[in-house]
Amino acid sequence: MPDIAAPTDLRFDHHLSPVTGIGSATPRLSWQVPAAPDGYTQTRYEIEIERDGSAETFAVASGDQILVPWPGAPLAARDRAKVRVRAGDDASWSEWSAPSTVEAGLLSPGDWTARFVSPREIGAWGAPAPLLTGVVDIPDGVVRARLYVTAHGLYIANLNGHRVGDEQLAPGWTAYQHRLRYQTHDVTDLITTGTNRLEVLLGNGWFRGRLGFQGKHGVYGDRLALLAQLEVVTTDGAVHALATDGSWTARESPVTADDLYDGQSVDLRRPPGPETPVDVVEADLSLLVAPDGPPVRITQVVPAVAVSTSPAGRTLVDFGQNLVGWVRLKVRGGAGGEVVVRHAEVLQDGELAVRPLRTARATDSYIWEGSEEVVLEPNLTFHGFRYAEVTGVDGLRAEDVEAVVVGSDLRRTGWFSSSHELLDRFHENVVWGMRGNFVDVPTDCPQRDERLGWTGDIQVFSPTATFLFDTAGFLGSWLADLAAEQQKDGSVPHVVPDVIRQPGPAAAAWGDAATVVPWVLYQRTGDVGLLERQLPSMRAWVDRISGLAGADLLWSGGFQFGDWLDPAAPPADPFRAKADPDVVATAHLAYSASLVAKAALAIGDGEVAREYGELAERVREAFAREYVTAGGRVLSDAPTVYALALQWALLPTPEQREHAAERLADLVRTAGFRISTGFVGTPLMTDALADAGEADLAYRLLLQTGCPSWLYPVTMGATTVWERWDSMLPDGSINPGEMTSFNHYALGAVADWLHRRVAGLAPAQPGYRRVEVRPLLSRHLTRASAKHLTPYGEASVSWERADGSVRLDVVIPVGARAVVTVPGVGHSIEVGHGKHSWTADDPYTQEASASTADLTLRQLMDHEPSWDKALAAAREAGVADDEAVLADRLAPFLDAPASEFVDAATAHGFIPGGNELAARLHTLLSL
């Protein structure tokens, strides 16, 4: 047997094989090599493509194994090919991989004989959901059958009484006026000899249902419609087709109402109505596209953990996890009647808390006849919830109710764990938040009357998203919508797909999704083709905002979200952040211009790279000239502006950078080590501190449990990341702000820092062809690990501190290399694929001691054991009950000796309790 293992995990574009209905005639190929001898450098590969019984072999001289161009003749519509790959070096070849199958979908409008049809007399807005039917006779000898289908609205297809596929909420949500996704289903096993009946239920979905917080419905049209083409190939080579046309019929279904926000109503006693005609409706078939990523599916079923009675006497079900999907329950016996299920994320005063849902009813109802056991669940809606209130079922048992979890069926690719229980729960909350909000588009929240693809949220979260799950196809599709929705002047909508539809939208951090998300995807996947496709969109956005900045290159004035949801902003006014919005906007102009330059360089366009690189440098100069003092103070003196300036190279001199870092650290100290940034600054804070040599402050910020902090919601029982730092207040009441979601992934963007810096696993080159291993140890953790399924295979990093030593274990896949910085060694080591281990002295073996008499107040705060004692003394003396309050009082005195702590903490005696505090400090700290 050869030493090189046969390649595995063959992918076509970003689809795992086998693929039915791919939308490209020339899909790119990727694969992994599970094992190879030391020194193997993927010298050569061969690809075998078999079509129509004939095989061709092609050499890949470059040695690439990721997104290799299709070497054969382009696929035509419906073409099928089997592909095998083998790997070799100068001496030998591996065995051939197992064959993988790819089949092209319908690639042009001319491939469709079907036309969109819509009910003529039924199916209007507010009427029962229509059921469309077509029939076809099929002779014996079926070889292959495919159903190509999409809809204006949602569709659920049944062929001969069997559901087609396992997709939910199909065809999903795209910018329908520009791109409408269709699906290809292999229905060979569902075809019978003789009459075959295809029935398709249509729902309102995103196309016609309520959409957005402005009370709109019918954003894309007021008529539901179906496009379906069933093709059956028999042994004689004949193709038998059933295509939607004027011969189809429509009936009313038992679904009497359906809406994504309001829920679904079903009358199980109601038989389908009489057949009525359909109209053929005009539609542009050139807008049809095949899926780029996996569909929405049922990904998990969660059992109820408790059924209880509320103070008001209502039956409540707790599933123990805030999730997205619907409730499935069994009912039996009795006289039937109406069963109603209401949903909410939290309880308040023991009852279902529905105020955060705003106008979304989030209610499913069923009318049934009784006696026989019936399973009740919706299929044309979804909800965000942990709790459900059920009425109409006597004696509901926990074993009769479960939560069905739905979401885009993304492959999990990233994991993290540590020795800190709350931190691990927080990371799990991030994962659940992503699962609940990646429902065909990256939405802000899954429960209220919104659920939109806010660009700012995914811009900050994309590094975390691309680590945790394979989002290449998912986000690639969303970026295609962004480019399609981008206005002629380069403006990027605040939400994509754009249902707000404002003229000329331009908001920093939100519109910058046009540059940031493509660059992140390139870094994580190595997909240069994506950059080539998105570069015009990236340039258009930067051209737009540089035009708004004008000759002085300062993007100032006009509408901005700014550092959205700064914890200091009033609940009713989330715009009022500490960070100056002009500083935030100009920083983003510089950053996005630099990303366009990098993207142009990556695709080999040196002229464009120079143009935007020079623009970025001029904006940096303008930023420093207008917003930065010679001593490194940045206008508005807020943590976010310092984090932006430090991380995005906006400070021209070493002295300014040093002083800005010192100021950022002091702001963290005097906030009591609590987070004080919104959506924009939060993802940058821990990196900015760590890069400035303040790793301990970064960890104290990360592991803080007071409000506001990342771990405060965990202490309050959160199972997803919240929209606000204090969506639930410490007393258990809900934040009074109108926007109060308990499932919002944006503030979970710090998870990327957990992967890259805490565990130490990061891409050093696009697609993880080169991995950076640089863990950041802390006395607060005894171990941490991360694992990621890179395009080349599994990479992992794990470190553990024990018995005076730290052990570092690293796994690198074949095809990749790594640069490893071993803690305490002081220099980097380059390694190839395989398992590697190192042991070094633990730098935290001896806890640093301090003589408080020699400390400044700043140093006292930094020495955590001493600070904890001082805080305890202040609380016991009644001087300050809250860490942030005490820290804020010390802000003007950080350079003073620690002996002045009592004077500083009591405002020079104006706050009572000084004598008792002094006595306690003398006992605890000899102050």
C-alpha cells in the first residue's frame, strides 16, 4: 500500500459530494488527503472525470487541492459525471479516491418548459393556503427522475403522497427581484407506473408574508406562484415531463393562515376545497439560480424539560434552550377542539413574556376532531423561543411535546473548550445564536417582527461564523444578494435582502459588510474567485463613502448607527454611544479602502491595489490630523475609538500608539473591567488590549460577570447571546427598550478571539494553507483548546498548565504548514503536517505578589488579589457596592500611591464610610 492515503471529502465548489443540481457548468474541485509521509508536499494530483461511460484523466501540476478549476469540458444541463482523485509525489501515487458524483441542474431559461402558475380564484392574501396539483402518466422502466421546483412564496411538494425532500421553508430567501433559488430533487424512488400525482402546498413566507418592522406584507408580490418541472427518464431513453402550465388545478388546503411572524393556523377537520383553475403568470426565468449552500432543514429535536402551571393558571413548557423552530406535540382522546401554542424566549413574573416580540403574534393553532392520536406541528412558519404556552390540551405531559430545531444545515467546523465553565457556556450560547439566526440569510434575531439580514451584524460576526460552521456557500449566496441590491451609486442597504428600500443608504460598519465579509471568507476558505466576483461591489462601496467624505477624506455628518447599543446609551436611544460617529465612520473608510487594496492584490490587479492602498493611506493621515492629538488621545475618548485606531493602524507615530494603548487600558480599568462598547468596538477590544501588552486586562474583561459583560447573561441563565448587554436586568425584569432580543449573535463576535488567541488557532495564509499557532495563556485558565475543519482537513491546538509546566499539542492537516509560538520559548517554529507537542515552563506557576505600599492605584487595580480585597472592603464599609462605581471614582487618581485609596474612594471624605474602609484596608492590605 502506498504511504499517501487516497483523497477524501471531495467537494464541488462548496458542496460536499454527491451533488444533484449544481448551478455551475465548471464546478471547482477540492479534496483532503487524510495521511501522508513526513516531507510530503502535495507535489502532484490527477483527476479522473467519467461521463457517459468514458473517462479522462487530467494532471494538476500546481499541487493545489483547494478550489482547483474544472479540468474537463463544461457540464451541460442535466449532465452527470463521476470524479476521482489521486495524490502523488515524485516516487508514488495513492489509491484513487472513491468516486464522487456531480450532476448539473437547469443552467439557462431554455432548459425550462415549465411556467409559473398561480391560483386564479383562491389563495389571496388572508385566504387559506393553496394546494396546486398536476398529474402525469409514466410507463414501466423508470431509470431516473428529477423534480426542479421553486415558488413565489414557500412550497412543500408531495409526489404520490410522499413528501419530496427534507428541506424546510423552501425555496429560502434571496433578493427575489434579482435572484430566485430553485431546488433539484432526486425523486426516482417516488415514481410509480401509471398515474403520478404531484401536489404542492404554497405558503406566504418571505415573498408575500409580513416582512420587516414597518408593517409591510407582499413586499415582492401579491400572488403566490409555483414553478415545477418533473422529468422522468425511462429505459427506452424517453423523457416524460410534467411541467406547471394552465392544465394544473388549485384547491384550498386545511392551512387557514400562515405567516413567518404571526404563526400558522390549521383546521384538520377541513377537507381540501374543490378544484379551481390556475393562471400562467409572467416571470423572468433568467433570475433562477441553483443553491450555493445547504438548505434549511430540521437539525435537532429538543425534548421538553418541564411542564408547569403559571401563576395565572396557564400551561407552560420549558425546553431548557432558547432555539429556533416550532413545537411538535401529540394530542389524543377527548372531544377535540382548538389547541393554541404561543412562544416566547423568556418568562417574566412566571408568565410568557411576549413584549419583546412587538407585533409578531408567534402563535400556532390547530382545530382537530379528537379521539385518534394526532401530531400537531406547523410547516410554513418558525419561531424563536425557549418557552411555549399551550392551551386546549388537558394534562399535557412532557413526553408529548418537543421542540423542532430548524436552520440552514451548515456543517459544523469549529469547536472550543476551556477550564472555565461560564466561558464554555458562553461559547455554546454563541453557537446556538448562530444556528438560530442562520435561517437561509444571516438575520439579526429570529423571534420578533424583524428577522432581517442586517449587514452590520454579520460584518462583525463573520470571522466567528466562518470558524464555527462551513459558511462558504451560505455567505457567498448572501454576498451575491448584497451586490445585486447595491444601488447604482454604490450604496449598500442596511439589510440584505433589502426590504427597507431607502434611497442612498450609507452607514459605517453596516455598509462595510461589502468589503469585510468577502475578505473574511477569502482568508478562511482561500476562495480567490469570490474576491474576483465581489471586487466591483467592494470598490463601489468605497467609492461611495469616499465621495461622501469629500476632499478632506473625513466621513462626517449624516445618518450613522455608530457604536450601536453602547451599554451607556439609554434603552430608548441606542444611537447615543460614547464613540463619536464621525471617528467611527472615517476609520471604516480607511479600513475598507485597505481591504479593497488587499483584495485587488490577491487577484493580481496591481493598479487597483495601488489606487485603493494610496486612498487608505490618505484617509489614515486625515484621521490622525483631525481626530488624534500629538499625545495619542482620540476624539470622544471612548474605548471603541481607541480600539479602532490601534487595530486598524490609524495612529502614525509609536508614541501615539503607546499612549493610546495606555489610555484604552485605563478606560477598561476605570469601567471596573466591564465592557463599555457597542456592536462596532466590541469585536476589537480584546485584540487591542492583548496586542498592546495588556493580555491580563483582556482576560479580566472577557471573564467579568458583572453587568455589562459577556458572561453576565450566562449568570442569568442565558442559553444564547443577547441583543443588549442587559436584555434582562439583574432583578429579572426585561429591559424596557423596544428592541430587546434574547437571541442576537453580534455581541458574540468575541468568540473569534477565543479561537485565535485564547486557544491559539488562526489562519496565517488564505484557506489555512499556513496556520498560526500562538496561544495566549492566562492565570485565569488552566487549559484551552480549539479544533477547526480547515479546507485541508482537521487542525487543532490544545494547551494545558499543570505541575509548573505548560504542554502544547498541535495537529496540522496534510497540505498545510504551521508557524508555532510555544509559550515561554520566545521564538517561532515552523512545522509540517502531523501531530506535534512541546512542553515549557508555566509562566504563571508563581502568582505575582505585590507590596501594596509600593503600588500606585493603577497597579493596585491590576493586581487582582489586592483589588478583590479592596473591593470587598469598600462593599463592607458601605462606600461602594458596585465594582464599576468604585473604579470610576479612582479614575482621576490612577497615578497616586495606593495609600490614597481611601481618599479617592470616598471623594476625599464626601462619601461616608472612610474610617471603616481605612480600618478594613489596614487589616487586609496594610494600607
